[in-house]
Amino acid sequence: MGNCKSCVKSRTSDDVERPSESRPSVRGHGEGQRSSKTSLRVRGQGAEDQRTSRASLRSTSKSSEIRDPAEPNVTDRSTRRATSNASKGRRSLLPASLQPSNVEDAAQTARVVDVPDLDPRSSSRSSHKRPSSGSAQNKASVIHVRPAGDEARDDDDGKQVMEQVTQKYGTIRNWKDMCQVLWKESHHLTHYTDYEFSRKYGLRCKFGDRFFSSHPTYSAFRNLLMLYGDDDATGNARQTAAERLLDEVLRTKVMRICWAFLRQNRQCAVEWNDFRNVLERIWFHSSAFRHIFVGDYEDGYGKVAGLHNWLQYHLERQKGAINYLGCIKQIPELMVVIKYQWNGVTKDCGSMFIGTSPEFELALYTMLYFQSIGDRREENVFACRFDGSQSGFASSSSSSQGTVKVKVVIRIYDQTLKTAYPMKPRTNENFA
């Protein structure tokens, strides 16, 4: 072996300098390379001892906890999979009380089957502590929690919903076909059984409180409407009632179909757990819900604005606040255009669906809202067809037996929903 500077220096001393204690291992880019450069400076030994020292160094490096960044690290991948939302700057959908504290918990949580029909925020409100990994109690506590960052499961879930819809109704080509699906998947009241409407007397409902106790969406919807009409109700009470309405609506199949359709068409590509926030922003972070479903006044109580919902009209008429003045137009068993007075203020032309469920109107208007936000026009009119074969439509009310045509008006301003209501089409109007 040729002489080198390190060999010359090694002959000047009979001592062997021990290696300094290694620092705690820190994973990071370049640490493995710096660790591999650590060496023993040997003094006063021959080439044979130097080779022995180098072999000992290599064996020590292999047993070191520091890994080269290029090597695959299963532990790091498991951790990244469990916290990918946080690493991308997005809000984690996994509640803090159920965040995995180690790799085994993260792997177990990633295998949990999600049941998204439940309230997505219910788990975040729980105050229980997470038990140890592997226990039966731990599995039960996270069974309804969606793993953080698992967006593919939302895509699969949305595709499964649309596949079921396709198998039942055929290919869904556009929003027109989706209007038909939303109508058929919703619960509607039956004419003559649940309510009656005549040109002479207007709307008369036959159901009582027992009906609301067995229909949670109607019950939550009625409670919120009554709080809007109560001047003594606080903002917190209305907010709580609005949250309950969203809870009940999101449990319905029609709202899940609406979300799956919008997600499939990339018009509202959010996860199911985040769809609640979308609905809240559309309806309650603006005046949309109050204007469309509750009603308001314009021009200093000189004009009635909004109030395009039949249940709100019925509740106000029950209190004696509304005086029916006549029917202008109607599509039997679907919608009416009427004239009435509300607290002494006249509305000359008020249109509304009749006998429809709250989830249907919220889903329909939400779906059509997303069809409108890409258009520069403030008003968009959608020509919809509804098949009444399962809802008792009179064949005389449509051009083809069991099918009715109605227009739905959506008005937006600066991507904010302002109003939505149905409108009767003109006679012999062509529906493309």
C-alpha cells in the first residue's frame, strides 16, 4: 500500500483515538451521507490494523439507525398516508381525538370501513379519549371515521352512487336527466290525501303534528321557518335549527345523489364530508334561504320579496298572516302561481312548488345553481321535465301522459344565489 498523509501521521503516535459519540439520529436530507463520512483516525498502527478499523466502521454504519433518504421507508410512508392532508395544507377530516399516535394506529385507521351516511361532524364533537390500539372499543370508536387523505374512497363512493342511479334510471346524460332522478327519489305529499288546492280556496293542508314527527326533514324545516318568524328568537337558536336541517337533509338519498352528480361532473369536486360546508355557504352565508323559503319585504315593507315555498305559505296562513287572493296559473299537483297578501302587503305574482319535500327543493336548486355559476348571465331559466307516474300527476296536465314540464329560474349575482322559483311554461312552448 502506498504512503499517504494519513499513514505518515499514523506513525507518529502509538495511541488510537476513540471515535466521538454519535449525535442523536435525525432523519433529513443529507444526514445519511454525513454519517457515512464519520471515520476513525488511527495513530501508530500498521496497514493491517487500519484495514481492520475500516471494516469495523463499515459494520457500524450498517447497524446505524440513520438511513439514506433514497432508501424506501415503510414507516415514513405509513405516517405520510395518515397525515397527507396536513402535509398538503388541507384541513384533516380526522378528528383530533382520533388522530393515530403511532404507525400501528395509522395503519388500522386506514383499513376502517367508512359509513358516510352519518353526520360527518358527529365524531368531532365527541369528547371521549382514544383507547389503546387493537382493542374492541377502539375499533368501535373509529368505525365511522373517514381516514385522512383518502380521497379515492370519496371518488369510489360517488361512482357507486351514480352506478346505482344508472342501473335504475338509465344513463344520466346531463342536468335534465338528474332533475328527473331527484324528483323520483324524493318524498312528496299526495294531492287529496295530504293537501288540496283549488282556485277558489287556495292551499289547504290536511296533515297535523303527527306527520312532522314521522318525517324528520319536514320537522327540522318547519322549526327553522318558525324561528325566522319569531322576532324573539336569537341568532344562536336559528343557527342551531339550520344545523339540524342540514343534518337531516344530508341523511337523505336525494342529497347524496346530488353530491355524486356534481362531483362526477367536476362542478363541485369536494368530498362528502365537505359538502355540508358547501351547502351552508350557499344557503346560510347569504340571504338565499331567507329570501327563497322564508320571504322578506322590500321598499320599506311596500313589496313582498321571495317566499317561494308552500310550507312557509301554509304556516303563515295558519297564523292569519296571509290572505289568499286568487290563483293566476297552476300545474296541477306540482306548482302554482298565486296572488296574496302577507301582513297587509300584496304580492301580485308568487310562484312555488306544492307538496314537494325540503330535500328535493334544496337539492334541485343547489344542482341548478352549479349549472349557472359558469354563465355570465344573472338569470338562468332551466326547462325541466318531471315524470309523475309515481306521484299521481293528472295526465291532462302535461303534453304526454304522466310527464309535466316546468321552468326553474335561478338568479345569481357575483356567484351568490339570490333567488330560485318554478315558473309555468307558455302553451306549446318547445322544450329542447
